[in-house]
Amino acid sequence: MSQIHRTARGGRIDRNRQLTFTFNGKRYQGHPGDTLASALLANGVAIVNRSFKYSRPRGIVAAGAEEPNAVVQLGASEAAQVPNVRATQQALYDGLVARSTNGWPNVKRDLMGLVGKLGGAFMPPGFYYKTFMAPASLWMTYEKYIRKSAGLGRSPTEADPDIYDHLHQHCEVLVIGAGPAGLAAALAAARSGARVILCDEQEEMGGSLLDSRETLAGEPAEAWATQVIEELKGLANVTLLPRTTANGYHDHHFVTLHERCTEHLADTAPRTANGARQSRARLHRVRAGQVVLATGAHERPLVYAGNDVPGNLLAGAVSTYIRRYGVVPGQQLVLSVNNDYAYRAALDWHEAGREVVAIVDARPAPEGDWVTEAKAKGIRVITGSAVIEAKGAGRVSAARVAAIDIDGFRVTGRVEELACDTVASSGGYSPVIHLASHTGARPTWNDEILGFVPGLVKGVHAAGGANGLYALGEVLASGLEIGVRAAAATGHPSSGFELPSAEVRRDGPQVALFQVPHEKPTLRAPKQFVDQQNDVTAAGIELATREGFESIEHVKRYTAMGFGTDQGKLGNINGMAIAARCLKRSIPEVGTTVFRPNYTPVTFGAIVGRHCGELFDPERYTALQQWHVEHGAAFEDVGQWKRPWYYPQARAQSGNGQRETLHEAVARECRAVRETVGILDASTLGKIDIQGADAREFLGRIYTNKWQKLDVGKCRYGLMCKDDGMVTDDGVTACLADNHFLMTTTTGGAAAILEWLELWHQTEWPELDVTFTSVTDHWATMTITGPEARKLLAEITDIDLDRDRFKFMEWRQGKVAGVPARVFRISFTGELTYEINVQANYARHVWETLFRHGEKYGLTPYGTETMHVLRAEKGFIIVGQDTDGSVTPEDLGMQWCVGYDKPFPWIGKRALSRPDTRREGRKQLVGLRPRDPKVVLEEGAQIVLDPTHAIPMPMVGHVTSSYYSPTLDAGFALAVVKGGHHKLGATVYLPMADGTTHEAEIVSTIFYDPKGERQHV
Amino acid sequence: MSKAAVFDTRTDAAIAVESPLAYSYRRSGAPTPGPHSQVTIRERAFLGHLILRGGAIVLDEAVREVLGMNLPGKPQGLVHDASGERSIQWLSPDEWLLIVPGGEEFDFENRLREALGDARFAIVNVGGGQTLLELEGPKARELLMKSVVYDVHPDHFPVGKGVTTVFAKATAILRRPSDTRWELVLRRSFADYCYRWLLDAGEEYAIGVVR
């Protein structure tokens, strides 16, 4: 198929090269420099989609980000599928494959269209709310079908083959938009020496200069753009980012830019020259000092009947397609306008050698220079009139034109029908205020330009069209001034540069026209679309106001205007104007809706960057990670740490490579510790080095118990409360020297506890001489525990392990396996235990030496699950499992660990005398023994006293830890029960979800070796 | 006699040591630098790392006496001695990181403690818990831009500066000892994550690992 609408010459395309692409299964040709939209128009493809709600055929309307209809699904393979691509923004490449996102079996013969035609009358605004909400239980079913039949594209079902990344950027002046204002601002700022980033969403920088019919310094305007871009490219303080959309403006001038790195080359990123993968898209996370919004303006279409029939375009888009892409999107044009600037569409069309049927101007007596020029070229200008309706099915076939009374909102003259295939319209221009709106600043209405200009927070500037300036000379001057101002604000005075002389053109004033009246009232006229992407009509808005929706925010919710990926780029102002007309208010009285990030859709990959797969979250490893992996450990996440959970062995009896289950491995590991000796990698425990003359005093204030009398060489268990008296951490702290302690914390709490200590020291007790330094990573900690632990350690250490000279809760230093070590005799299992600490670089050597010597003792590595069982058998709590932020030391029955008579009021002390912490009936930690020893209670199970009570039963507590104990050959649990400390021996009940009820006895929390003899041996 | 416990956690015995990246090299490999490599990384393992806490004036006197170098004169400063082998970096208003060739740290700790006498100070050996990674090459800065939130532009990050900052989803110390070289000081437990991140982010620059 030939490119029937391609001009003979002109445009910024490379006519010497042909590109082949496929749209809806059909092959077409285009040229480098084309967008998918311009190539489709060149090939005469009028219908590109079916509409969302009514399934009406739709064509290309715009030439940029504001395009509502040409939203396509891109990708030649399943894995490369990209939804929501605007054909107007997608550069053409060889082999491009795209499909319409809506319309089945195809956009020309759409089965859903029938539904749309029949259903249209029955689908008023608020349709979903009114119809599908009842019964609520069916909404899930409705939604599935609604989404399937609507659809703005789909995500791929295969894994994305591409990679993405983030780049953290910092600059003094960020200029968004590289049209005339942005280029001028960037050049002014750049010449001051400020660090400048200039980004632009299009394939080429230059913006409106690329399709301008004006001259600068006597040359075509695009030549000035080229020259400025060349200069900026050569400056080391300037970063140019083409194909990069500023999508979100966040707090403190943090702006997210979305760069499409390779999307102009292929649907998946090609390899680089050296064969490496490269990012398909990149998110630039920019922190800017000053931000210049040079985002230009979007032309507003007029709202008239049939304005969505393919062949209805924006006037400016017509010029862009002709001048930039060498495409005239039709044969006969009717142009409907309310302003002078839009006349250029007719002039460009005429110069391209095609017929301009008429310019229909809503103003009674237009008189600008371009009006004169059009008349001089013999173009018919019909004044005081507008296109009130475009006729045609699948393509415009005629425009119905009539004189109108704008203020009276009515058609006043005879309707003339002009045969044509294209209707272009312009209702003026709306500054692109989306990014400024993201900052929370409200825009203000400007009557002169008939548009909202952005509200600006400190450090944000708007230049050119974004600020409602449209004449080229004014736009450039505004860019220059703001570039100088922004640079100066960052400490870089700039003398600017000499502006090129722009043409002086006389423009007549525009007239306020948004919705064009029809002979019939709005509710009965053929559909007049306000938001084509969301199928919102003028009648829909009128109906919404009649139903009592007066706030524009409510009208938007009710009608879906400006929803989703469209974000109201073309329709919002017209929608507000219509609401204002219906409510008999002014537009500023109706207000404006707020725009949200993102300005255009961003691929999820770019948001994620490389924070995915194996890099999704840090995995923290101990120095023994490789050994654990080699020995088949199953891992558990504890915070960001990977800790061995258990070490499943090959099953002895089966011999077919089957490995133990968790239950089997834990039983074996538990028995090893209780009967011979086990070893645990405890390196993840938080370790804080505390030094200073007041270290001991500080510990006494931060822990609940006493520290004044802890001698050098000794260790003590400590409990820490928040100021509300609730337990927050625990661990063993050793006295290394008079002014020197080593504190251990829970694995997960390490960082928070270090902050907690710093907080109290820095804000409350700065007079104390004490410092805290994390040494968690410096030391590797290997815990050997069990009856054979002493014999094993004795083989490889010079430390005297005599039970009376190195007692329980003491530490010694010496060498273990030839490595300097501190050994702590403390126990979390109730068995004879030594915790060996060595500098982490030696960990593997010491660990493996232990295994060489430990084999004869049955040394068995165990993981966190076994650790949990063993500690629970001893009634040792785990903060965060047996406590939940509402548990005091007294609730835990740990009064032995509270120094009530300490001279200084330690953190949490006062809270322990509050009525609530003193009251009867607090939940207290107890042990539970199920009556049936085979039962292992569920953690979290609720406890009741009377299982026959009617539901809801009064619940008196819940299970916090529960395991099967191989040592006891029975299930056992820890639980919190109201008044539990006074209920020893009582029977409680645990009703389960499946209807069964377990029975258990309240017992002591210590299930094994209640006198603690084993750890003292 | 010092009221803090000093302990040489290093031994001269011929005992195998493993750097924080030992596992990473085995698991993730270490691509050899080639002619296309625009960035290279090199681990300087087993250096002596000491955290110095205390007042700037007394510490400055002590390090001048013991090491013949000054504390950095201002926040975020990094200074080296004449050999370039020993450095002191500001970490926070009362905290500095002293890095010396491996094996020197215990001697320096003792001598500093002696020089500091009864002053309020603390010295903590953290050498087993962190490792230093050097980055060089024309794309080193861009690789850092992918990784750290902090501004690494030369105007903002001149030679002789060092900061603690966010590295991907971890924390790292970043410093710039020379025009061409950047250094990361990584915590042992996060080192593998940071290493894998660097290999992944550096792929397009044909990143190489000097071993």
C-alpha cells in the first residue's frame, strides 16, 4: 500500500530510507523520522481504535502526548508486549508491530460496536455506579467482563526480557521541555555555568520550532533550534535528555524523568557494541535546585457533534503532520477556529497543494495578519460561525456549518453542509500545568488567554506557553528571562544571550468558545465528545450537573473525565466550561481538577529499575554463608539476614536421595544438642561496643536491671523497655573492662537499638561519657552447646575451661583454633554453651576446625528452628514473638530482671506504676501443655475458659510459641493468658477453625531442667 | 592502665582468612577487565579499620603525634598521609574512620590510647566487619549515579570528600581519594549484595574485577 498522504517534499523525515511496520496485522511503509501516528496517517489509515465505552471508531486527533485515541499495544512477541503506547509518541523503526488496544475482531468491523450503539443510550454517566454496584457480591464478575471488553491494552504474560535502571541526577537548573522557551531558558542558564539538565519528551528537541512557519533572524525557526542544541551539546555543565518525559513532580524539587532509551530502535533493547545488555528505559531521579517548566501548551479542540469521527483533528496537529512529517492527513479541509494562530493549519494545508474548503471562524470580524494571508490565498473564510457537526461513518464526509450565538448558546443561521474528509478545530490553548499541579499549587484562571496558568511553589518557574505566552518572540524572551533568573537563584549570574529577531505578526483577539451549540439541545444532539479516551460527552457533563454534582471533582468522578492515562490533557478545560455553563457560573468558580503523576504512562520496569529478582532486597550473609549453602541448609529470612533454618540431611533409611523434612531435621538437631553437642551460627546477633566512663551508668538507665556490680569478665542478661514500660529488646551484655561493655541485641532489633541508645544519649543524657559502635559485622559468633561442648572446645583452645574457673555467665579471651577469640559462657538452650567470637575473616577456619574435632562428639549444625524449640523448652522468650509491644517485664514473670530500687529512674520504670500496668487481669506469659501430647497447638490460636460458651466466646489470651519437643516427646507452648500467673494447673481450651477444640493445662514456662543444672555443669 | 579492653583480633599465624567478598567471587564470579572495560573494581581486603570517637581537638593532637597526620579539617573530609596508605575520614561530628595497612591497627590503637590518656574518647576495631572497594575508569562516576543517591558530580564531590550514603537499598561509605578513583567502604554482611549490584549495573560498561 502506498503512502497516499505523503507530501512530495518537506518534513524532517529521511525519504531515502524505507521502514516496514505492521499495524493490526497489515504491513505498511514509513520513513525514519516518522512516528507510528504520522506513518499511519501517511498510509491513509483513518481508524486506529475503538472507543472505551461506546466502541465508536476513532482516529488520530493530536500529534503528541495529548493524543486520546491512538493508544496502541506494541510488541512483536509476547514477552515484548507494551500496553498504552501513544502512536504519536512512538518513533517508527523497522519491524515495528502494533495493534489497536480495543476492538474485536478488528477496528473496522467491531462486534462490540453493536453493543455500543445499542447500549449507548443505556450507558449514561455514572453507569457503572448505578448498574453494577448491586448486588455488590457480583461486582467482581461484572468487573472482569467490563475490563475485558473495554481494555486499554494488556500486560505481557511472559517475563520481560529487558533490563531497566535508575540514575540519580542532581542539577542546579532543570528545564523541562526543549521548545523555544525551554531552549532559551537552558541556554541562558547554561551560559552562567550552572549545572543544567534539559529534558524533552519528543524524539527530537525543538518543540514547536520544528513545525513552525515562522522565521528567527531571517532563517527558518528550526535552524535556531539546531544551533542552540549544538551549543548545549558542547557544554560540560549541560545534560541533554531527549525522549525523556518529566512524569512526576514530587516534594523538594525531586522530579522523576522517564527516558525511553531504546524504544525508538526496537521493542526489546538491542545489545550494545560489546555485546552487553542495555536498559530499555531509565528513570532519572532528579533533585533540582530550580525547575523551569517549559512544557508548552496543548491546543483545545472545539466540542461539536460528531467530533470523534475519524478525520477530526486538532488544527496544530495538522500543521505538525504537514511540516514535520511530510504528511497531509486528508484531501479537503474544513477548519473551525476561535483564534488567529490556528489559521496556520489552513495555510500549511494550502501550501501542500490540497484543498481548504473553508475556514469557519467563530469571531464576527477576524482581522489578524494570518487571516488576511488566508483570504489573499483565496481561502473562503466564514465568520461568526462554527462547525456544529461533523458527519461521516468511519471517516468525515462533511461538515455542517452554521452561524452561532456564543453567549446565547444557540445556532442562529441556516446550516450549510460542506463536503470534506477532514475537520480541524482549535478552541485556543491550555498551558500544560500538570507538573506544577503535582506540587499541590492551584492554577489560576487567566481571562485573557482563556486558560489556567500554573500555580508555582518556590523555586519553580514557568516559561513560554506553559505560562500562557504564545507569540514566538514573547516565548523566547520569557525563556531567556526565566533561565537567567533560575541560574541566578542558584548563585550563577548570567548575562543571557542575544535573542534572535522574531517576526512581528498582528494577531486578533480570540473569543471564548468551548462547546459549539447544535440545533438540538445538548442532551438530544448527536454526541459531542469532551474526553474521547474515556468517552465522556457534553451531555454526560450536563446530566451530571443536573443530578446535583456541582463540584468539578465530583463531575470528574461521576463521568470519568480526565481519568487514567489521559489525565485530562484535551478535555478538562472544555469539561469545566460546560459544567460552568450548565451551573451558570464562571470557569474559575467551577475550579480545576488536580492532576496526578504520572503525566504519561511509565513502564513498570523503569519504576522498578534493577531492584528486582535477586537484587530486590539486600540479602545479608554471615562469614559462614558458603558453608551453610554447601551443607544444604534451608534458609529463613530474619530481617534482611539469611539464617540457616535447619540442615536437612539425606534420609538414612531410604537412600534414594530424599532429604529430611523440617520436622525430622529439627528432631535430630534437638537431640544432638541435648545429648552430645550442636553448633549454631549466631553471627547475626546485634553487637554494640560501648565505651566510656559512664557506660555502666548508661546501661543501668537503659536496661531494667542492675549493672553497677557486674565485674570485668562477667556477663548479664538484660531486658530493655520503651518508655511505655513495654519490653522492646533483650540480650546479654558483657563487661570487658571497667569502662567497656559489649551489648548483644536481637538480630532484627540491632539497628533500631543502636539508634535508641544514640537517641537517649544525644537528646537526654549528653553529659554521659559513653559511645556506641556497631561491631555486629566485625565478629563472627559460633555457639557450641551440649554436654560435650567443653570437651570439644578444650581440644582447640588455650583458655582454661575448668567449670569453677570459667563459670556460667562469664567470658574469657584466648585463642581458639589458633585465632584470637572471646568466648562467652552463656546459654540460650539450657545446655553447657560456649559462644566463640572471632574476627569474621577467620570464621570459616575456626568453624571447620571445630568440625574436624567435633565429628567424634557428634557435632551437629542446627538452625533457627531448633534454636527456637530449645529455648522455648527453657521458657526463654523471643522479643517480638512472645511479646508484641504490650507486654511488660512483669507480664513475662521476669520481676527478677527488674531493678525496682535503682537510684536513677531507668526507661520504663514510671510506666510500670501506671494503673493499667498494675491492674489485675493483664495477659501474662505461661506455659501450655496440651492434654493430648501429640497435639502441637497453632501459634496465634485464641484461648478460652469455657468452650461451651455461646459465640462470641470471651477470649483470655493466645499462643505465642508452639513446637513439638523431641526431648519431651510432646507438644508444648508458650502463651499469654489473662491473669495467667495465678492460674497454674488450670485447664484452658483452644477452639480451632475446623470445629475441634484442644484442651491444655497452664504450666510453668520452663519445660526442661527447671533448676537450670545443665547449663552450670 | 586503660579502662577499656584492647584485644588484637588478628594473628600472624598462617591461618586462612576470607574477605567479605570471598563467597561472592566464588558464586558470582569476577569478570576479568578487558580492553572495553570502562570501569574496574578492586577489593582492598584485610585493611585495618578503626573507629575513633571523641572531641576533634584531642583526637587531632593524638593522630598527629601517633600517625603524623591531621584529622580532616571539616565535615565530610578525607585525608591521607604522605604514603597514601593511611587515611582518616570524618563520619559524624564526633566520629572518624581510620584505615591503615592490615596489621598496623592494633599498634596504632594502643599508641592512640596512650596519647589520649584520660580524655573522653573511644576506639573500636571494626576491621573484620568491613571491606574497601576501589572503583576506577571513565564510567565509574556513572556507575555510582546508578547506585547512590548522593550527588557525585565533581563540583559537589571533590577529591578529599567522603560521605555515608544510601547505596541501592543498603548503606555504604563513599569517598574520593583522587581524581580517578572512588572508594566504597562496605559492611561485611551487605558486601555481597553491593558486589552483585555493581556487576549488574556495570554490565553495560563491561565492568572488570581486578583480583
